[in-house]
Amino acid sequence: MSKRVGLKDIAEALNVSITTVSRGLNNKFDISKETRKAILEKADELNYRPNAYAVSLRKNEYFTIGVIVPSVDHYFFSTVLKGIMNKAHLSNYLVLIGESTHDLNKEKEVIEQFVSHCVTGVIISPSNKSSYSNNLDILVKKRIPYIVVDRPVKESDAPCVKYDDPNGAFLAVEHLIEQGYRKIAYLKSYDYCVISNARFQGYKDALAKHNIPFNPNFVKTCHLIDQENQEEEGFFATKQLMLAVDKPDAIFAVNDDLAAGAYRLAEKLNLNIPRDLGVVGYSNSQISRHLKPQLTTVEQPGIEMGELAFDFLQQSIIGNKSKLTKTFDARLIVRDSSIRGAETKYKKQKDNKRYANSI
Amino acid sequence: MSKRVGLKDIAEALNVSITTVSRGLNNKFDISKETRKAILEKADELNYRPNAYAVSLRKNEYFTIGVIVPSVDHYFFSTVLKGIMNKAHLSNYLVLIGESTHDLNKEKEVIEQFVSHCVTGVIISPSNKSSYSNNLDILVKKRIPYIVVDRPVKESDAPCVKYDDPNGAFLAVEHLIEQGYRKIAYLKSYDYCVISNARFQGYKDALAKHNIPFNPNFVKTCHLIDQENQEEEGFFATKQLMLAVDKPDAIFAVNDDLAAGAYRLAEKLNLNIPRDLGVVGYSNSQISRHLKPQLTTVEQPGIEMGELAFDFLQQSIIGNKSKLTKTFDARLIVRDSSIRGAETKYKKQKDNKRYANSI
DNA sequence: TTGAAAGCGTTACCAG
DNA sequence: CTGGTAACGCTTTCAA
């Protein structure tokens, strides 16, 4: 294995000092045209690349940021990451990526690794369970700037790029109510899931505003282990709901994949969406446009959120002390899965006695 | 900004030498229980974290790998990245991520940054255009191990985790032929796209095997700029095809998103899939299962490919000289969009004179 | 215009 | 068991 070529190698080849080589490479003024040219040529010939570790160590300047997401192949997070990459590349930052997989210990490990690697800042979309952890304190103690994306953490006033989750849910549920649905079920995630709870709040608020009593039987917990199982979880949760005596007439799911499960169940039971069952998802993921009927869902502008998170981080790095917090306004994307009146378009059966009177 | 705490700070606080502190922290044997304990406690108290830059520089051991993909929010690549993350975390490697966005210059920049950052190895899914570049030579010259994922690069014999793309296309097209389709169109990407060309080859091979003359009018180039525009491109390409005098009776698309565009066009023209138009996509992305009818597609096991790529990289890093190359067997996932006979299930109209006789 | 030397935070070697 | 010293590759300061 050939050793890395360093300043020394160039210096020796040219019979000049290391200092001179460094100067030549860094475009300093106090150097003659010829030596500079010779140095540049030799560096090129030897395929010299500066050792960023040595440079950073010496200059005490580090140009790496760390990004932590629960899962890189999750649609929304991959989108946030994309936004971060866009900006990071422009600013010449390198991006270290870590997955927490919703595991607090792993999240902690990653943070510690990042700290060791002298990241200039961190952008983190905390694990679902993070509100019960102090993982971020590590960064606080080290005075490493960080921006939280998507998930509010405790009552913390950390710089944060959020989405108005409760309101997103509120808009979704109110929309269902306006469409005439009255028995709206909520497909949630684990109890400790901050996101799920925030949306639950919006769900309840919308019911309350319209004087619809909250029915705990209409709330089902889904076990969101990985990307693959979500649809199935949605399927089974909806199944339980629809086989009960008191059935809901609409489903509000904490994400689109769960909603897709509801579609599958509806198909199986010959329920027409949106006539027999209104469905609204969350995230505006790729599949939402491709489901039939197209799924009404809450938009989450991941790329923009990622880009803003990076901007905030940069602000924080350069010492901007103002409150770096932004909450993106919730926006409901109304499509056909929740529009009563759109039903005929997708009707497969003339009628279905069992569910026809569900309003 | 408080300075980073280092060995020196601990040493001073405890009135021992830096050497001793280093020993204590690193679990060396030649140190007394008490000093060790004191050191550990003080380190904890001061919130000490080793500076990985200094450690690496000194030990000349680097524990970072670089990953380069065209786009992090592209379904397949995010999935490859996931596989890499799985393994990297287990091996305690840090992962630097870079996007080429199919831009050779950007790809080169990223590679150079990675080299500067002393990555131990690189996993790269080259840009579409990479077969015309020498970007990988940078790594070769630096003797940095790398693994190419997904896209074969030139005639290069670089370690590689591939997918049998031509055969995937071959299976797809042969399947269509077996289902009775004869006028099969191909929705391709740019001419320089290695992937698109590999699939094109499989397409032509399948036609040849079954003595179906190749019709260049059935080949449409789509401009795949970003995630968003793909469906639209597929829509317009299919539109051109279906408005021509000599219409195809099936579409084989280079990816699922393009295929989704074909669905939209079919819906608009009231074409029944699969009866009037068979459709096969590529990638088995999330949407493929959710399209109606479900889309027949070619599987691409991104996670497994990513995991294997990391394993290969590790082999390469420890100096394993054997040929680290694996081509995943192509597998066609047959669903309803290409099964003649399944059509009634999704039929919306009794008949459609214009296209009914398209077989 | 050039070079010698110090030092970034750490570990390895050798001496005590 | 402990500590001094050199070195990793580079930049910076100071002196020539």
C-alpha cells in the first residue's frame, strides 16, 4: 500500500521546504511565480490531496455536519435529507449520516460518534422516543449547534424546523366532517410517538369543535416496525374497526402507508372509498397520488424543511443568537378519497346494503 | 465558545501526565486501578470525547467510508443506502454521503472531498453519465478501495454489486410476449444512461428470441430530470405512442414512475390495463403495489445490494484480492398490469371500440 | 522570497 | 506503574 503523498513528498522532489509547498498550494502571495508553478505541477503529478484531518486539526476548523434520521429509506426523511444535501453541497460542508432506527441508544451512540468526529453542527430528526431521552444534552454540553427537524422535543426551545402537525390533523379531520363523515377513526402509532400524539390532538380538537363526541373505540394503535409492515398494520387495524358493531365511516391515518392498508381492507370488504369509507392519510408520499381513488393527505414539504434546517444550522454556527424556529403551515391536499360525491367515479358495485346507510 | 476539553485538561486537573491519561482512557494494562478510576471519572465529569481527527492522524487509521449516489431521495438509492447503513453501523464505520445528481463534475468534487477526508473506502452508484468519465480513476490512483453499485462502468473490472439488468428487461418483455402482446414499446431514458441501455438490450433480445421485429417507433426517450417530472414524462411518451397510427399494445418502462405515467394516459383515453395496454415497470418501488391494477415490475433488492456492497468494501479494505463481484439475478414480479385475463377485474367500461381490437 | 520551528490532540516508544 | 518525547500532516509565526 503506497503511503499517502504529503507536502513532504512534494518538498523533497522539488528541493524546497514544506512551508514553501504549503504556501504555493494555498495561493499565498509571498512566493515566486516559478516556484508556485513548479509546486502546483508536482502536486498534480503526484496526485496530491491535502489531508483534511491534519488541516482541520491544525486550523481548528471543521467542515462536517452530522445528520441523524430514524431511517434513510423512509420517504419523508429521505426528502429532508435531500434538502440538507442541496444546501450542504453549496456551502462545501461534508455530511455524515446516521440512523437512529428509533432506538435511543443507537441515537446516543451516533451523536457521540459525531461529537468525536468534530462535527460543526447537527441536524436531527429525533427518534419517536426521544422526548423521553436526554440525548440532545450531549450536544448542548459540547456547545455544538443543532437543529431539530420535524419532531418537537419536550418543552425544549432548541432551534427547530417543525411542521404544524396538530393543525394538519385538524384540517384533515375537519375536512372529513365537512364532507359528512361523523364516525371518524384514527390510526395511530405507539403511545410514545410524539408525532402520533400531536396528530391525535388535532384529531380530537376537530371533533370537539364540531361537537362530535370522542369515541375511544375508534382509535387503533398500529405497530410501525419498518417500511414493509405498515400497510399490513393499517389493514388489520381497519379490519378490526370495520368488523366491530359500531363501525366508523372514515379513517384518518397517521401516515399514507397505513391509509393504503385501509384501502386494501376496503377492497376486500367491497367498501367503496369514499362513499362507504372516507380516508385521509398524512405525508403526501409518492403512493398517495397513485392509490385509487387518489388519497387525500397532509402535505409535508421535506425538501424545504431540510433546506431551511441547514440554513438555520449555518446561522447557529456563525453565532446568530436569534430564535431559529419555524413551523411550516399545515396544508391539506384534498383528493378523491374523502370527497363524497366523487364516489361514482370509482364505484365498482351498484350497491352494498351493508354499508350503504353508513352516513 | 468554550474550548474542547482534551487530554491535557484532564491531566492538569489530576496532576498526572497526558500519557497517563491516554493510557487510562484506553484501558491499557500498565496503570493503577486508582489513577484509572480517577481519570475515568474526571473525563466523565469534564465530558471528554476523544478528538477522532487527532486519533486518526496519529494512528493513521480512518474509520469513515464515503457513499455516493445520484440522489438520496430516489427510492432505489435510498434503499441501497439503508443497506449500507445497516452494516456500517455494526462495523462502527461513519458514513459520509454525497449526491452526484447525475452531474459528472459534482461527482468528481465529491470524490475529491472524500479523498481529502481520508475515507477508508467508497461505495458509489455512478451517475448515468459515468461511463464517459474517469472519476473513479481518482480512487484507483489513491489506492482507495471502492465498490460500484448498480451501474456497470465501462469494461472496468472494479469490484461491483450489480443487478442483471438486461435479463430483468428480457424477462419483462418475454412475459409480455407470452401474454400475447406483440407491439411492445420501450420507455427509455437518455442515450447516455447505462441502465437504460442495458435494459434496452434485454428488450431487444426478448423480441429477437420471439421473432418479433424491432420497431424503432416504439422506443421513446423520456427526460428524467427529477423525481417529480417522471410520471409526466411517461404520460407524454405514452401519449405520443398511443396517438400514432401504429399503436403499441404494451409498454415496458425503464422505471415504475414512467409506468405510472402510462397509467394516467390510459385512464385518460379510457384504455383498460391490461386488456388494451399491458404495462411493466422496473424497480418494484412503493408505488408499483399501489397502482391499480397493480404493476408488474422487476424487483431490485436495494437493501441486500447495499449490505453486500458494504461487505465487499470491507473485504477489499482488509486486502482480499479475490474478485468481489456479484450480479443479483433478475426477478420479475408479475402482477395484474400485464396479465391478460385479469382485465375484467378492473374493467370500467363494457367496451371501447377504438382500442378493443388492439391485439 | 524562503525556511525553521512550534503546535493542533493524540498515541507509541522508551526510560525511569 | 508513570512520564517525557517524538511523530502524524499540516499551517502559522517569526526570522533570515
